[in-house]
Amino acid sequence: MSFKIRIIFLLFFVSISCRKEETILVTFESFSEEYKGNCSNDDCAIVTIDYIKLQGEKEAIDKINFTLGSSIIYFLNSNSEKRIKAATVPEAANMFIKGYENDKKEFPELSPYEAEISISKSLITSKIISVKTEHYTFTGGAHGNSSTSFLNFDPLTGALITTGSLLKNKKEFTNFVEVLFRKEKNIAKNESINSTGFWFENDTFSLPESIGFSDKNVILIYNQYEIASYADGAIELIIPLEKANPYLTF
């Protein structure tokens, strides 16, 4: 197996003022890694990973980086039928490639597997670190599968922040978002939320599984099959922070 690592550049830094007048300098660097098996160019499984690593003098930063690395490993392992799991990103990438090579022996006409992972900074403040993760895999079949999600962290502890902890009142925020969603999708207030073909469970509007933040917006993403078909793709709703602020805890 071969792989290459390339450091791109230092992107961003922010000084976070914390409890007890502690100041943490948080920076991040962007990296790109590509893994290929021992193969010819036309039958190579490929794993491409673009990701960030946070840097700062605090345990919380190490914890966040560990979680980000674990998310890459989990994604690459998700198609594995075996219980043996990788412990590092290179190991997980090479296991993904090895899986294709083994399947190729049994099914010679199998198209090369692909995995693409992107982890990027969305927002860094003294209250929240929001990271965007994008995944794509092709492991045979009619098409690949892709998803986008956000991981939101507490900068002081490095712990993941749940959606419920981000909102003052989840029900009120859900009602607020539904009004915007209906307006954007041209669904009248007195019409079923599924009247135009959406798949909301029990015909009741709900928030997406993933909510993220940028410096100006709240970003809500419904991935494929979450509320609509694969052909409809991901459905994104962007809400200006100034409008959403009354519902947020930070």
C-alpha cells in the first residue's frame, strides 16, 4: 500500500478568552492524504482525505482532534463486515482498499471503490467550534453515497455539544424553522408538510440530524433519504444568525 501526505497551509487562528482569564490560541492546518493499493491505474481503489487539525495549548484541543480522527476511521470502517476495526486513519484507509482487493478476486468485473472525506472549519469562537464533515463512498451498485454533517464542540472541554444544548427551546426553534422551510419550499401553512413530496415522519416537520454554524448563518442539512429521495440530493436551509440568535444558547 502507498499513500502520500501533503501539508497545504496554515489557514486561521482565533484567540479564545476562557474561564480564569485563560487565553488559548487556536489555529488549524489543512492536510491532504491519498491512499492507493498495489494496482494498475484502471483498477485502483482510492481513499482521499482532506482534513484539519486544531492546535492550541489545551487538553480540549487534543480531544477535538481525537474525535475528528475517530470520525474518519468510523466512516472508513462503516462498510466493513468484520468486527476488527482500525485504530488509525492510515490503517482504516488501507483496510478499505484491502476490502476492494478481496472483493475484486471474487467479482472480477467489480468497479474500483472510492472514499472521499473532507473535514473543514465552519466556525471557531470562544463559545463553539463547528466543523463540517463531508463523506462520499462508492462500493459498487448504481451510485455512491454521500452525506454532510456538522460536529459542534465546546472549546473549553473539547466535548461534543448536542443539538438540544445549542437551543433554548427546541420546540420553539422547530416551529421557527418550519415557517422558513415552508416559505422556501412554497408549502402553505394549512397544507401537509409532505404535500410536495417530502418524507417527514408522521407528516410532522422536524429538524435535520445535523445543524452547523458559520460566522453569519445557521446551516441545516437534510441528507439524501432523510426527508426526500436520493435524486433530490441534500436539502439545505440557511438561516442568518441574526434571525436565529433568540433561539440559541451561545
